[in-house]
Amino acid sequence: MIEYLRRAYGIDRVAIVDTDCHHGDGTQDIYWHDPDTLFISIHQDGRTLYPGSGFLNEIGGPNAVGTTINIPLPPHTLRMKAFCMPSKKVVLPILEDFKPDLIINSAGQDNHYSDPITNMNFSARGLCRTDPPAQGRHRRSGRRVFHRRRPALCQYRHHPGHGRPGLQPFARAGLRSQTLPSERRYHAQHQTTCAKVLQTWRQREAVAEALRARPGCDKRSRKIFYDTDQYYEVQAETVRICDDCGGALRIESSSDRSISILAVHLPRKACPVCRKQAYDWYAEGDAKQFDHIFLQDNTEDLYLTKKKKGSPEQ
Ligand SMILES: [Zn+2]
């Protein structure tokens, strides 16, 4: 959707504020190296909920340091007042600094207290932006980010049934929206988290400088288990450190199913050096015997693919 809006309407800088209870790991991954896309996820702490990611030290790739922001919050304490503190102290100041052309709210409603697979403590009235006038300052705060008229705002909601006014609020017996005894302790934790996030944002240029002091390319690797098909994928990622664009990116993928893939990605507004690097990687892929080779050129809106003779289809 974002790339379509960019092409159709000439939008450049985009901010995504993800308020689903789960960390937005997929969105984070897609925009990890994009300095023009600010991704902010406010979610239940990954130590207590799938997908187990979204920690403070996940801040974006070396060409986009600071444009990934994670605000993990402990389970059971995320009433509107806990949600509003990050909005007021972290999200709004960062949005002011980033100056996006478009803000997208990726709005899951699974932080409702009756949701069976999460552990948050939102009420339906706190979640719903079409409520009658707010009864307290916290609900007003909750609407600060998402009711701004400028810049443009787009809201995408998951789980539309959850938290909708009119639904029976006590879907599960015994559940109550309540203040837990531990909430005071968690309040202090929220404050510490917000202070750390803001500190990282303010120091992002110094952090980027340190990361980019190593010339050449930055690498990371990860192992992913697909429980649907019961296999592991190992990814080795290399990004060219670049002062002029998001950097040419290559991902080598192998799995215990013996299929090897080289995926090369060129960002929007790629500089000539990264452009050459990406096409060189694509050309060299044949000699390295990858089964499948892809190149996604976002500058030219081009997608190339080739495969080794005799390689199985994906
Ligand atoms: Zn570049």
C-alpha cells in the first residue's frame, strides 16, 4: 500500500504507527533499511508474546538508524494511561521531528482485555476513536496521534470485532478491565522505556556515525522456522553502507530443503554506486549456483528473476 501511494501520489516520507498488541515484525523487516519510512510499534513485550521481537535495541539498519522504534510494554498494564504516555512523550515528538507526508496507523484491537491470546488491559471505549467526547484526559491523549488532520492520515485496522462498542464486553467469564496492584511499578517501567526510546532517537546521528565507520557492507544473519511446512531457512543479509541512499541489499537464503536463493533489492532513489552494486550481485549469482535469483529494483519499478537450469520451482 505504501509503495503504491508513493508512486500514485508522490508521497515521500511515511510514518507507520503500529498499535497492534503484537510486535509488527513483518513491517519492521520490510522497512528496516529505509530512511524515509519511520516505523513505530507499541506492543506487548516480546518476552511474553509472539513473535518474540520488538525490543529497544532494534533501531533500523546502518543506512536508516533510528527509523525503527520499538516501545515494548509489560502485560496486564496497558490501560489507556499507559498507552498515552508513549504517545505524548515519545510518538508525537518523534513525528514532529521526522515530518512525515503521511501517517499510517496499523491498528490492531487485540489489546482489548478480553482478547484470549494477549494480556493487555484496554477497554472498548479506550480503543474506539468514534466514542462520544472523552471522559478523561487519557482518552483525549489516545486520540492525539490518530486524529491529527495534517499530515494525511490513513488507518488500517485488524481484528475489527475486538473492542467494538456494542459487543458483549465480558466475552470470557471472570474478565474485568481493572487496575492491577503491580500497575504502579509498571508505570515507572513505562517511564524508563519512554526515556530510553527518546534518548536513542536524539542520539541517532551519533549512533549511525559509529555504525557506519566500518566501510563497505554490514551483515546480519538469522534462522527462521516455518512451522506450517516444518523447515528451517537461514538468511545471510548484506547491505552496502551508503551516504546517498538506503543502500543495495542482498539476501542469501538456504534451507534444509536444499533450495538456495539470492534476492537483491535496490531501494527507491538508489544512488548510481548502489545501483551498479545490485546489478553486479545479480549477474554474479549465476556463477555461485543459486537455484533462484531475484532482483527488485524499486527505483525503476522493475522485477527480474532467473533460475539455474534444472532447479525445482519454488
Ligand atoms: Zn547508495
